[in-house]
Amino acid sequence: MAPSPYEITVGIAILNYAVLSTSWNFVGGFTGYISLGHGAFAGLGAYGTGLLVVEAELPPFVALFVAGALVAVLAVPVGYAALRVRGASFVIVSIALVLVLLLVFQSWASFTGGSRGLVVPRPFPGMLRAEHHRTFYFLFLALLATALLVWWAIDRSRFGMGLKAIREDEDKAQSLGTPTYTYKLVVFVVSAAFTALAGGLYALWFGDLDPVFQFSILSGSYMVLMALLGGVRHLYGPLLGAVAVGYALEYAKVEYGDTPLHLVVAGLLLGVVVTFMPDGVIPAVGALLGRFRDSGGTSIREVTAAELRGRREQSEGTEVRDGERSGRSA
């Protein structure tokens, strides 16, 4: 339905954002840990896939899954160290991971290409550019569907209940017997694997990797913004946020070129979310619709103390009158 290949590339970019934000939401949505360094796993997945294709001469999609598996293995010791801290300390550790990898991949020019970048051969060399974009559109869509399915399955499992308990009160969950550290580490590895697959698929599609772009703190910030905008506790929250933020970023880049205005747009969106929709668009819209929906009753939390006292007095008065009537009839 796209009138030109450009619209398909915008769709691919938004799908890539959706996969990344959904992957981030395995950690952020379930455990409440805010990671600004998830761009490191996307960069590792991209460079891992590219280097396996260029240096090891593996088939492109074999390299993609091998790179995803290697990043998942690497995420075990990284998570083992990072998940021992919480709050702001965890955020700082995640940022440090991105900066360290950026320095490594920039400095190791003989292997990674350094600042010159790394060119990844196209997996379908015989395809025209428009068909190439269309194929990768559906590949990104399939990866997004897989990530959503896994998130949905975890959300309804006992494992997911344990993760939510960690999010609400980690100390209490641990005191009740939940293996909090193991649960966090497992979901961290799952999140890293999906993030790496998204990065690797991007490398096969785009074909030109730059360490400054691949290992950017902005990438992790965009993931957080998209997930928060849609709602981190909802399956489709990151997807909705990716559509809104991704379209806004692409529009700003097209209209204003290489100026940093797209960063201003991202900052404004973050300010709107934090100020007016701290739980995301989906909860905010649900609350708004709830105001206009006739629930047919009132919860106890919506009843004032005076109303409860009046109901109690009315109930006691009814009981007295019923007792007087039964006494007269006797």
C-alpha cells in the first residue's frame, strides 16, 4: 500500500523501534528496573551479525541467530553484576556499559572498522531496493510478533507473577520465598536476546554500521520513552509508543534535516508523558473512558466516612423497626 519505498523504510524504522521498546519492556515493565543502556545489546547484536557475515562468512540469518545467542550468553555475567544494585545505581551501570562498548568498538578499528564503520553485505543481493525493503518489513513484523507473544506468555505465567511481585516490592517478594535475583537475571537475558536480534536484523537491512550510532545512550532513552508513552504494564504499550515517537522522530528528521530538532521533539514528548500521563497512554485513556462509563455501583474507596456512617445508622434503624414489628406480632 506504500506509494514509494521511502514509506516502507519509515515503517521498518517504526517496527524496529517497536521491537526494541518491547524487548526493553521485559525488564522495565515486569521488574520496574529502568535501563538506559539497552542500546548496548542492540549494538552488539548488529556488530556481531555483521562481523560473523564479513569475517566468519556465515550465512546472514545464521549469523543473526548466532549473534543473538552470543549476546544472550554475554548478558549473563553483565546481568549478574548489574542486577546487584537498584534504582539510580542500576541506571548508571547500564549507561557505563554503553560508553565502554562505544570506546572499544571505536578503538578496535582493525576488527570493527572503528569510526569508518562496518559495511554488511545485503542478504538478498539479487533483489531490487523496493523488494528488499518490503521483505525486511515483514521480517521485522515477524520478530515483533514473536516478542509480543513471549511477553504475553510471561505475563500470564507464574514466572511473570514473581516478576510483578519484584516490581511492586522486591524485599517483600524475597521474604515470601520468590527467588528474585534468579528471576531478574532470566528476564534480563531474554530482554537482551530480543534486543540483539533487533539490532542484528537492522544491520542486515541497513548494511552500514557506525559505533557512534549503534552504541548510543539515545537509543536506550528512546526505548524507555516509547515504553513509558504507551504504558509499560500493557502488552501493546511499547508498540503504541513506538508508533507515536517513531513517526515524530522521522518527521522531524525529514522536515529539519540533520538539525538536533528531533531531540527536542523527544524531550517534549517525555515531558508530556511524565506530566500528564505518568502511567502511559493506555491507562490514561482507560481512566478517561471509565469516568464516562456507568459502573452501576461504587467501590468502598469512593465512599466517604460520612456516607458510611449514614448507611450504618440507616441500617441500625431498620433493624430496630423490624424488631418492634416482630414484637407486636408476637
